[in-house]
Amino acid sequence: MLTTEQKPIEEILKYLEGDKDVFIVGCRGCAEGCHTGGEQEVLDIKQKLGDAGKTVTGTSLIDFMCNENLVRMTLQAQEDKIVDADSLIVLCCGIGVQATSAVVDKIVHPGCNTVSMGGRHGEWRDGERCLECGNCILEFTGGICPIARCAKSLLHGPCGGSEGGKCEVHPDLPCAWDLIIQRLTKLGKLDILEDIVPPKNWGVSLTGGPPRPR
Ligand code: SF4
Ligand code: SF4
């Protein structure tokens, strides 16, 4: 099961500055089990966003957001409400946020931090998408994780070795930072990369460095 913690509402509202209409997505899988993204939490966030003057265009609960095809099918059925939204907020693990980003051409805000991926979870077509860093930064990277998908886990990329959209370490794989820049360009949000982002808190990460007790 993927363990998530909901981000503080102040952080979520900061993400939503400039967005008036928002669509909320939750997950009936692990996030419901963690009480971070199930039915009740979606209702709670809906209330808080309404109190903050946002309009919620719709909500959706998906059985397993780590299944990209399921996310695609479910959200396609909500297209009319998503079209009306400036952005989406997703209450689940980093994989679900990325699955949503892959199927919706809008900014997708992460509502949770993924802190552990113990146990089984859904598979995505080409490998690991989240390394449970505990301090999700998908907000700043167009919904594509550089921790998991960049060979050097760079927070500021691409490195000098990216060539033709491929990674210098794994030339058979796309450069994650090339994907991030393409995605933000497509959304007209490349200016996000000019934001000054506070230093990442690696103290909450369970990956990288020597093994730690869980
Ligand atoms: S930034 Fe990446 S590794 Fe960290 S929680 Fe988000 S998806 Fe997972
Ligand atoms: S080429 Fe891209 S994915 Fe590969 S290490 Fe450099 S920035 Fe990361």
C-alpha cells in the first residue's frame, strides 16, 4: 500500500492561487485507506476550497489511480466538468498525480505527499514513477517526477548530457527534464520554472542514502 499524507491546506491554496475553478480527484485505493484522498477527504477539500472562494466544477473518485487506463476512462466521462476547470487537484500518491497529468491537458496539483510505497500497487507501463520522497514537487514540474524519472534525480534540469530528448545515462529512455519542459510549454506554463522554490526537505524521504528503518 502507498502511504500518503495530505499536504497542509495552506500549501494547497498557494498552489491554486490564480485558479478560480477547480476539479477534484480522489482515489478509492490506498489514499482512501490512509484517509488522505477517499470520499470524505474529497468532500472536506471541496468545502475548504469553497470557503476560500473557489468554484469546484466537479469531483471524481477513481478505484485505483495508479492504473493509468482507469484514470483515463474515468476522467474522460467527466470531460465536460474538467473542461470548465482551470486546474485539477489530486488527492493520492505521486503515481496518481502523474497518471492524471498524462491524460488531462491541464495543470494538475498534488494534494498529498507520498511517504511510503510498501506492499503492492498498480503497475505503470515503463517502470517506477514515484520514489516516496515524502515532499512531492510535482507542482513545479508539470506533473512529471524528476526524482523517479531523471537518472540523476535533478531538481533543476536538464543536465548537459541530454541529447535529442534522450537521457545521457539511459539513451533508450526519454530525458525526464525534456519531458517536463515539453509538458509545461504545451500548457503555456513554462514560467513555472522561473519560480523560486524553497529548498526541498529530503529529511522526510525514505529513499536515497543509507537504508533507514521504516
Ligand atoms: S516528487 Fe516524485 S518521488 Fe516525490 S512524492 Fe512526488 S512523485 Fe513521489
Ligand atoms: S539527460 Fe535528462 S534524465 Fe538524464 S540525467 Fe540528464 S537531466 Fe536527468
